[in-house]
Amino acid sequence: MWRNVRIAILLLILAVAAWSTLYDRLSTTDWDETLTIGIFPIDESGNAVARDYIARLSEDRIADVEEFLNQEAHEYGIGIARPVRVELYPPVVERPPERAADSNVFQNMWWSLKLRMYARRASRASGKPPPQIRIFVIYHDPNFTKSVPHSVGVQKGLVGVVHAFADAAMTRGNSVVIAHEILHTVGATDKYDPATLAPLYPTGYAEPDKKPLLPQPFAEIMAGRRAVDDNNFEMPESLDRVVVGEATAREIRWIRQ
């Protein structure tokens, strides 16, 4: 009998999780109400440079993320005035759980569960309602960190972890990564070759029908780079040089037919 009870409980948990995932998917991509996105800064190591950078963060430092997403949404016919609202939340002390590079499928599932639990715990802010999507941005001192770990956005749980540089000159580049991971949380997939980081044709090209095809004038947001020629791919310095391609727009339900 107890075995049957345990199985029933497990099935119930799985059913609730499946329903929660489906509900999150539909509620964040119906685009009939403003989607709230919270940015939670984290100091990577208690470093003075990162700490001072975070202390100077303000809404205008992340305004380009909201402006980009709303502008692109309107280009695809989303009718509401403000499809997304991106807000800066107070800094978080606790670091999110890390995923091992060689983790297997079960370890990834456990990491994903821990990340969702962490996000619920760490996103509580006095006087502010929790956002629907939570993006934790870990700022690194560029004097000590020349390359940052891979950022991640997870649709299950609507949470992202971005590794960024605590440098004013890199603020606009950080916004490109933040926008990329936000779109992962609402169902967008990567459109680059993980081995070479080259944008995939045609989905990773901003203008796949352009003649001549190269150089591409813009980067597709989920490709992360624009093709300059057959062997060179350039990262955009800001969201001014990025677009949301049709394949991505379909994945996040900006195009539904």
C-alpha cells in the first residue's frame, strides 16, 4: 500500500510540475498583458570594482533592454503599448547554484530544480512584488576576469543567470547578453553553432535573403554574432546592432500563423 501511495505522490508532483511549466509557457507568451522582468545584480566576489559598479546601477543602465524588446515586439505586431517592463531590483548576496560543465541529464534536472528554488528565495524584495521573470546578473571585475562563464536562461522556472562585466564601457554589451537570456526564458533557442559560435543560416541571420548575403548588417539576438564574411563573426557592441529574427519571433509567439 505504501508503495502505491509513494507512486501516487510522485505522479501528483510530476503532474503539478508539468501544469506549472505549461501555465508559465502560455502566460508569458500570450502578449496581452505586460510581462514583468526583474534584474537582480550580484557582486561576483566582494570585489570593490564590482561593488562600486553595482552601487551606481540605475534603471537607465538597463533601459535599453526594455526598449529593444518592446520595439522588436511592435515590429511583429504585438499591440499592447508595453509588452515588457524591465525593472532593477536590490542586489542579491547569495550566488545561484552552479551547473557542472560535465553534468549528466539527471544532474542537470537537479541543478534546474535548485535554481528555481534559489530564484524564489532570492527574488523577495521588500515593498516590490516578485517579477514574472527573474534575471540574476553576476558582475565580474574585468581587471581579474578576462572571460566570463557561460550565461543561461531557463524556461522552466522563468529564470536566467547572466555573467557580465563591471565596467561602464561594457554596459551596453552586457545588455545584449541580458536580452538574449530573457528570450531563452520565454522559449527562444540558440541559433549558433556551439562548436564554432558561428551564426546558423538562415535562422541565425538578421537578413537571410540579403544579396549579397555578407556582410550581415545586424546580429540576430539568439545567434549572438553577425557574419562579416565566411570566416569572421562579430559580436554586437550594443542592442542597436541586433534584431529578433523570424524564427525567434515564432518560438516566443510573436508570430502565430
